Amino acid sequence: MDMKILQVSDIHGSFSAVKRIAEKVGGEGYDLVVAAGDITNFGTVEEAEALLGEISDQGVAVVFVAGNCDPEDMLSWKPRGGRIINLHLKSTELGGYELLGLAGGGPKSVGTIIEFNEEQFKELLSGLNPSREGFILVSHTPPYGTGADLTGGSHVGSTAIREYVEKTTPILVSCGHIHDARSVSKVGKTTVVNAGPAKQGNCAVITIRDGEVEAVLDKL
């Protein structure tokens, strides 16, 4: 199975960034857009719906998880229409691949809205069980000890997410949260992609062919 994914995160309420995402999707033939959290900047579900709707109006499915700067209501929000899919603690199948999601900021997040400590992450992940090999994990917080969580010379990602990835071996982890950790890295055979903040014009193009992942950092 082949799938072409546009990965974005950390839009932080930027409608100009969303318009550029929509233009890229409309012009380059993507099968899926993955929005890995912080859709809004301490905004509302209605704002998130408008932002994600601008993208899904291009006729493409959009899967998302809420970030630490999104409203708490987004954890349980069920978007209308079918093209926008909330993945938090859920599984969905698109293009022959299973996708699972985890929202929220990690233990280094302070003073934001949706934050979890390591024990909470561990408990949440214990109920997130892939039904097959070769699945995709969409998580706002990156796994610990990768290029995706490196800032100021320190790793600030989640050890619970790292342990989950090592145990379940997804083919891809799509994450964000750490703005200056734009990277493509590995945990074993798992590709970990932090596309960098879309608000600053960043994205990643991911191609999956028969379970093999190729990821390239790109610009909007």
C-alpha cells in the first residue's frame, strides 16, 4: 500500500499557515494530512474546526490530536462531516494503515492547558492497542531521546511514549511540540518525525510504500 502524507503541527491559530497548507495539499496530491497538535493557541474548538476545515475542504482526510495549547474540549471533540478525525486514544484505518493517537503536552510543559505526567501518559497508552503491525502513532509529545525532543542540548520528550514505541514498534511516529527539534530520527526501526512549527512555514512530506517510510522535511 502506498500513502502520501503531509505532516504539520504547532499551527498555533495561524490562518495564514493553514491557507498555505491547503494550497500545498490542493496542488500536490496528498492522501492524508496529519496535524500533530497545537492547532490553536489557547483557542476554542470552533477555531480548531475552522482551521482544520480549511484543509479538509481540499478533499483530503485530516487526522489530528490536541496539543498542550489547545482547549481541553478537543480531547473529546467529534468533528462533523467525516473528513476531520480526532485520534486521541482512538484508532482509525486509512489507506490500508492503522493510525492511533495521543494528545497533550509532556512533563516539561508548564502553565498550558492539556498536560500529562509520565504516569498519566503510561496509563493512557496502556489502553491504546494496535490491532496489527505497521501502524502509525500520532502524538503531540515526542518520545524521549530522539531528534524530535532535543532542545538546548537536553532531551525533553516522554519516557512513557519512548517505552510504548519500543514495545509496539510503529512504523512512524508523527509528533511536534518541541519547536526547535525539527528532525527525522529513529527509535529502532520506527521513524520519528517532528516537522517543526507550521506557524513558521514548516511541514514534512512522508511517503509510505509497503510499510517502508520515507520522510523529508519541507516548507509550506
